[in-house]
Amino acid sequence: MTVDGGAYAEIVVDLPVGQPLTYRVGEAGEEARAGACCVVQVGRREVMGVCVGRSARAPVAEERIRPVKRWLGEIAPLDAHWLSFTCFAAEYYQYGWGQVAVPALPPLLREPPGPRWGASLRRVRQSGGTAAGDPPAPPAVPDANAEQRAAVEAIAAGDCFAPTLLHGVTGSGKTEVYLAAIERLLARDPLAQALLLVPEIGLTPQLQGRLHDRFRGQSIVCLHSGLPAAERSAAWLAAHEGRARIVLGTRLAVFASLPALRLLIVDEEHDTSYKAADGIRYSARDLAVKRAQMLGVPVVLGSATPALETWEQAARGRYRLLRLPRRATEAAQPQVELIDQRQHKPANGLSEPLREALEQTVARGEQALVFINRRGYAPVVSCAACGWLSACPKCAVFAAFHKTDGALHCHHCGWRSRVPRACPTCGNQNLEAVGQGTQRLEETLAAALPAARILRIDRDSTRRRGAADAALAAVHAGETDVLVGTQMIAKGHDFQRVSLVGIVNADAQLVSHDFRAPERLFATVVQVAGRAGRSGLPSRVLVQTRFPEHPLFAALRRFDYEGFARSQLAERRAAGMPPFIPQALLTAQARTLETALAFLGQARALGQTMAAAATLYDPVPMPLARLAGVFRAQMLIEAPRRGLLQAFLREWLQRLREGRSPPGSRVQWQIEVDPQEI
């Protein structure tokens, strides 16, 4: 295969095929280059594709090779690095190259016939940013402390691959370090590009505002799935054509085409949102590190509670560790206190000590935040007479009660139904909403604090575009006394008047089957606690729990992440768990659980016939065994080393794809490398 010549083009498309497909170049001339986008015919369909090379020889008879339908000459070809990077991602996560490359393109390039740039698409191009302005001067971090200045110097001094873990307590000014490092980069190289990843869409508006204030005259674009197709395509084009100097985005932005990328930053690198839950199960954090390595440029991973995989890399010396041990404002860390629910039984989710603390906070004119990671009014409706529970008919979960519309909602498949007037089993009309969600907690707080202004922020209250921004603006403007919400309010927000944080239902993760549950609970509590006292106000964090003696809470009260990490890593090393052993997960979906388990059993038997060092465990139902009417099962695969696991998966999955399922079985299956949910 050659890049510059040959009558045939090697094209990757969004299909599970192992090799590029061959097409005749035709009379395309210079348009038919590696990295060029095109439209080709596969079967009876026209699909988008990306040329990955040229070939002088046909792999099959000439008459069997179709010509490329159309070359998209309006789009500059994707560069060699982007092609190599998407190829690596496909190979590592065990998918076809085109299954990674084509979905990474913006909406207007993913569907045939592709863009035909008239006046209106010119508008798309223009809306995505302009050429760079004058490079910013390289000032020091405003009001920086010694640790911040040292971190900026260390990051800015690197012009080669240098993976850095920036471990800073909440409120330590990690974002300021990021901005100063980008500032130094653009001052040194005004054509350079920087990529800043954040875990959630809700964090982009606030950060985008800070970027625009800091980098006036520079082109800054956002990339995330919540943008309209035209806006997202415009942002992608601005990055691809080098007009955007800074790209801010969620996990999909790791695949953005950035020809002058010189710095990658992953904020809140521990966050599980960086791992895709459907499609290609990639980790944007891990791919950001790999992309930086392939380019030979610095990458910064920032967190107050790093993922244990990242912390272990730093402990081994593979990542440079930079610490920000104190808050940038010199404010003290909030005082963490435990409320023993065995002594102070909550009423509708609210214990008396927490209620009193909220009352005192509001009386002082300060703000409070109450966190519960469960939306809706109540997680289940029950019949006290016979024990009936409101189960989703399509999933193996309860349907939650939402009081705002008087309906039962499944938070997994979206099923909805009116609450029955009487128990479907025994006819009892006294049905009871059991447990607490954000809606019920909001109602409880309003009753307990009648003079307080209560605001709820969750997915239900912020469905309309701009609703989340408006709600957060009300908090910052002091128009709210008590903010109640889910993960949406737990991270990244700089609430200046919050002096009290209450955490409700923290125990749910303590009793989880997932070995990562303690790590995630520690991170959640630290992140939520970090919203308090950021401006220097004396602050408290009250955690309601039935297990105040749990070692995790002892570490939390000291904000001792390093001690907690050492303990957890020692347990995982002894038990042979990640990050000390690589894993993959094969999942199967079918009409019956027996069919899914049978397929996995056959796959396991096939794997055991291969001479490999991989261990294949018994197939089991997934924790959520039925979702949207489909039964699901899983099988865990391990190997002593990552290279051995990759080699085994490559051969084993190829055999699975070549095999035929029994008639009528209709099993769908996926592979996930480095699974985060088991």
C-alpha cells in the first residue's frame, strides 16, 4: 500500500470489518489522498468512508471493484497522526478501524451524500472560529501560590511526551494552572492548539466563559454531543483547519482532528463519564495519554481524587506527580462530620442535626447544598398489604415515582406509566412512595425551611436547553438559599456563598457489589464537599450514614486521599484486581437469559481450546440482567499482561465473528477492554 500513487483506494467505513475495503480511485486526482473523506457504496447502501492509503494492485478481479462515488474535496484530508491514532484505538478496543474513524467525524460528514458547500455551509465554516489573533503575553498565574507557579513551570517547560498527574485538593486552583499552561503554550507558538477535556456537558459553559475572558482574540470552540449538528460541525471544522486554538470538550473531543495539537489536559480525570457506555467502549482519558505519546507532547491529568489506575502510574514513576495541597484562596478545608442515622433517624431523608444546620446557615444569609444521587420523588412505590413493588415491565429494576407528573419512570429504558389507583395484585388503595429522591427532598426542605428559597437541579429540572445555566446563575447571584441536586452540582462549580454541604444516602455505594464502589464514593464525597467554603467562609460537611465506623469515612474526615489510595491498592494487589491485572468483558444480549448464557458458554469453550494465557470465567447474568426487554449476560476475561490479553482477544474475537449462531438465537454481543462496570 502506498499513500501517493496507485489506482485503488483503501477505504474504512463504519462496519465491523477487519480490513479496509478496496475501491477504484477514478478520475479524482489530488482529492484521492490518505485522509480524504468520501462516499462509497457497500452492498446497496451509500456510506461515508475515509481513505487510509492507495494501492497499485487489486486484491480481487477488476470487475468486482467499485469506484468511489464521491470525494469530499471541500474538506482538507485528515492528517497521518489522526489516522494512526484512530487505528490504534480501533485495535486496542478490538473494533474495526472505520467503526472508530467515521463516528469521530462531525454530523455533517457522517451521512451521505456529505456536505456540498454552498453559501449556507460557508456559514457553518465561518461560525466555527477565525484565525488566531495576537499571541497572549506569558504572565504568571494571577495571585498564584508557590505550588501553582511550580506546576505551571513544570508543565510549560515540557516540549515532549510528559504525562503529569496534577493532584490538587478541591479549590486548589487546578483550572488556573491549566489556563496558565495554555497561555504559555500559545505565547511560545501562536499556531499551536490545546485540547481541554471535561467529563460532563454541564461543566462546559462556565469554563468556556473563563477561557473567553482569558484568551480574548483567540478562537475557542466547544465539542460535545449536546450541540446542534451544524454548531458541532462548525467547531470540528475550525479545529480541523487549525483556526481554533483551544478546543474544550467532553470525551468525544479526544478524537477531534487537531493538526497542531501541542498540549492535552484531562480535568477530573477520575470521572467515569470519560468511559463510553455504548458503541466503542473507549476511555477518553487513556486515549488522551496515548495521543500525547504518539505526538510527543505533554498531557496533564487533574483531579482531587485520581483514579487508582492513575495514582498507581504515578507511584511507579511513570507519571510525574505535581501536588496542590492547599486551596488557592488559603481557605481551610471544610470540617467533615458524620450523622449516625441509627441515633438520628431521618424523617423523609432529613435528619434533625442536618435540618438544624440548614436552618442556621440560611439564618446567617449563607447558602447550603444538599446532595442525593437519586432523581425523582421516590425510587419505588409499594403496597403495604401484599408487598407489591412498582417494577419496570421491561427491565429488572424498580420504576421510580415522579410527583411532578404523577407517573412511574424507569430511569434505564424510559418506560412511563401512571401510578395505579389501587394495587394491581390485591386492590389495596393505600400505596406508599418509599425512599427519597431529589423531588421528595426538595419538598421536605421546603416544609422544614418555609422561608428559604429552595432550588433543585437534576436532569428532570434542566431538560430544556439553557435551564441548567439559568439555575446555576441564580445560585451565583445569591437568589437561592438551599440547592438540592444530583451529580450535576457535585463538581466543577465555584459557589462562593456555600458554607454547608449535606450528603444524603451515602451508604448506597458502600453495599455495592462493585469493587470500585469505595473509590467512587470517596471521590463523590470529596467532590461534593469541595463546593463548601471556597471563598473562605467557615464550612461544614454533614454526611448521613448508618456506618460511621467504616474506614472510608475515617479517611474522608482527614481528606486523606493518599492513605485511602494505598489501602485500596494493597487490597486490589492481594486480590489480583485492576490495575494489577488487565481485564476484558464480553457481554451478550438475547430474548432469553438462557440464550445469552449459552452463547457466552460457547465463546468460553472456544477460548479454552486456544493455547493462551487468558483466564475465562464462568458466564453470569449482568447486574441489570434485563434492560428494555432484552436479557443480558457477561463473561470476564483476564490475562497476566496486557500484551497477552490483546493477542488473545484479537484471535478469539476473529473466530467468534466468523462463527455462526444457532438458528433463531439472534444474540448480539460486544467486547469491552478495561471495563469499569462488572
